[in-house]
Amino acid sequence: MKKISKLITVVAITLNLFSCGNTSEKKEVKEETTKETEVATKTEAEQHNSDEELTLNNGKRWEANLETTEGVKMLQMQLKGFSGKESVEAYATLTKELETTFAEIFAKCTMKGEAHNQLHNFLKPMLELFDGMKSGDLNNCKKSYDILTKHLTLYKEYFI
């Protein structure tokens, strides 16, 4: 069953990968199921950029589109509003919500060039943290939550 789901996800990712910045195909991405979107986003982020480090634009912040900035703010609000810090199940539920918002950031991607690449450098480390929050180990969930919360504060240091 998981193999079939992964196959469907790979197909969805392929469509999603080519839609980054393309309005007509963005609608198709929104119609994917939540589970496919979560996995598709993870794979897209892994494929979108190399292992480059997040950097500034000659000492200045990169210009991000409004939808991206709103998406990052939503992620921050979801983390801030989280109250189930002693429940593995609550972390799993929160992670599903975060992954949906994360997928929306990719679906609304209109950035181009190096700013686009740097956005992906910013987003990519979050995938491992999502995995940690779904791990089933409460200590790992808490640690990943804390690191993700700190990571999201970097957005305003690198993007306008």
C-alpha cells in the first residue's frame, strides 16, 4: 500500500515540480490529497536545490513574494498555538497541519533566480524536523519542535 502511495506521490511531485511559478498548474497541485501533497512537497524540496547553504544577497535580504511570507507566518502561528507538548499524537497532528501549510508555500511559489534557490535552502531543513515531530518519540518530537521554532525565526533575517 505504501509503495502505491509513493508511486502516486512521485507522479504528483513531477507535476508539482514543473508547476513552481506556473499559475495554470498550481490549481492541479491544490487538488491533490493532503497525504500526496505532504510527500510531494518533501520530495520537491529535496530535488529543487542542491545542498547549498542559506546566504544573504550581498549582505541584504532576499525579496520574497507575499504568499511565501504569509505562509511562513502561518507556520510560526501554528507552532506558537500548539498546546499538546506532552502528546506524541498531538505532535503528529500538528505536523500534518504544518506540512499542509508548507505545501501551500510551494504551490504558491512565484520566486525566481537566486532568491528562489535561497528560499528552498531555507525550507529544506524543515523536512527533517517534520520527520522528527512524527517520530513517535516524545523527546525527539520536542527537540524537533524547538529547532523548527528557532529555524523559522531566521526567515526575517534572510527575506523581506
